[in-house]
Amino acid sequence: MNTTVNEHGLNEIMEFLANNHKSGKLFTRDMLRAWASEAEFQLSEGNQATIEISARSSVHGYTQEYRISDDGLE
């Protein structure tokens, strides 16, 4: 069974990136889908659905990880 990131999950990713990534709100839908693909890959490896912002791309200067909620997956 393949678990995918749904619309709610894409909105979670968008909010996380807007608040924590140096590019802010400059992410297109295709870019959000690419981030979602990373979370889906993590799931396929038996991990939680997470995405990560590198320290150099983070507004905080350190690596940040975000786990997509169960509501964001189907």
C-alpha cells in the first residue's frame, strides 16, 4: 500500500516552508509536490513522513525537520 501526501499535507509543507525557509512563500505547487515526494520516499523506507530544510536554507541557521501529520496523508 502506497501512502501519499494529500492536499492538507501540501498545505502543511507550504506553511512550514513559509515560516522556516529563506525563500519564504516563493514555492510553486510543483515545488511543494517535490517536497511531498521526499516525505513519501521516507514512508517507503519505513520512516515517518518528514521533510528537512538544510541549515544553510533555514532562516534559523540550523537544520529543521518537519513531520507531516496523519491528516496530511492518505
